[in-house]
Amino acid sequence: MYKVFISELQIKERIAQLGEEISEKYKGEEIVMVVLLRGSFMFAADLARAIDGNVIVDFMVVSSYQGMETSGEVRIFKDLAENIHDRNVLIVEDIVDTGLTLTKILEVLKSRNPKSLETCSLLSKPSRRIKQVDIKYVGFSIEDKFVIGYGLDLDQKYRHLPYIAEMTG
């Protein structure tokens, strides 16, 4: 069972604001949006449309979750196709929980010498941080709740929901 936690309208409004902030920061410059799959795909698609500028989209498949718990081990299943050397890179994440996944991805991508490297996450759970990580653009900071929908899943289910819901039981 679940209940709506962040509505579809709230998500749309916040993404429009994030798009404006990112557009202003990168005015006239190309951005390589690195989308961390699978959970970020809906957010990234809407965010890319909200950014006024040239956005190149590439994907990485990474995981540290099994069921409702993080395994603590970050695995990269698919790497980038784009060369990010001397380019503006924006990592797009669905949720930053412990910070382990994003810390690992930042290490990997920094080693490729991008011009700039920033992060954008739809959700952030600061109370769960094991690794402190700077998230430049945050959609919503939330308490320690297990959430689904809008790309977020529980064992690959519920990604299709147009809102973010909290699991209740």
C-alpha cells in the first residue's frame, strides 16, 4: 500500500524552477546531462525539456539497492557513450539517500576531466547520508521514507506513477 506524498503538480512546478536555475547557470553553453538509470528517466526527460539550451543526454546504469535497502556496494552496469572531457556535465539522479552512489559516480566522472561537474537530484534524504555529497540542484528534501513513483521503484514496480508516493505497508 502507498499514499501520495508529492503530487504530480508539485513535481511539475519544481522541475520548471530547476530548469530556470540550470538554464541561467549554463546560459549559451552546452550541457551533457548524465542520467543515472533507471530511476531518473522520467525526471531527466521533464528536466531536459525545462532547460532552455543545448542539452546532450547520455546514460549510466548504476545500482546500490536490493529491494527497500541499499546494499552499500555501487555497481556500474553501463557507462557513458559521450566523451565528457572539457564539457559541462550535469548528473541527474532520482534520489540521494546514503550518498554512496553519487560519491562513486562523481569520482568516476571527475577523473575524465569535465569542464564543470554538477549534480541535480529530484529527491534528497539528508538524514540518511553516510557520505556527504554536494547536490547543487535539489527538487525536494524529504525525511527518511521509502518512496516510489515518478521513476522510483520497489523491485522494478511503481515507476509509472505520475506522482511520488510513500510506501505505507
